[in-house]
Amino acid sequence: MYWRTRHVGKRIFVPYKDEHGKLRWDKKRRTELSFDDLDEVIARWEDRPLKQSRDRKDFDEIARRTAPYGDVARTVGEALEMAERDGV
């Protein structure tokens, strides 16, 4: 698969706000992860203590690699395919 980071699971917990404004979590396939979802995951880590987990490092790497393709790709998976193709 085109995800070089092997630590990120096939399904990822993504935060969202329900109709009452309460924070909830939903599981999404990593290939269906949107850029907004990636931003929300990273933002939730900003609320945590400074201890950086392996997952946090992996998501930071994914965000760095997909940044140039945010305007072109619909999902993070597509952006990672483009990055892989371009050697980024």
C-alpha cells in the first residue's frame, strides 16, 4: 500500500462534534481520511501533554507529505499516492 508509515492502523479514530456540540469519535478507514479529519486528529493531540507518541509522529509525517497535494486530492489517501508517485 502507499502508506509508508506502518504504525497507523487500517481504521483511525476521528473526532467530530455531534448535533449538541459534544465531542464524539468515529472510526474511518485510513484511505477515506479527509484533510479535515487529519487536521482534527492533530488538533486533539495539541490538547494533550507534550509526550509525543509514535502515532503522533506518523500523523505529522503524513501531514507533511500530503501538504502540497491538499488542493488537488480529495482524500489523504489520494494525496499519499501522489506523493509516492512524485517521490516525496
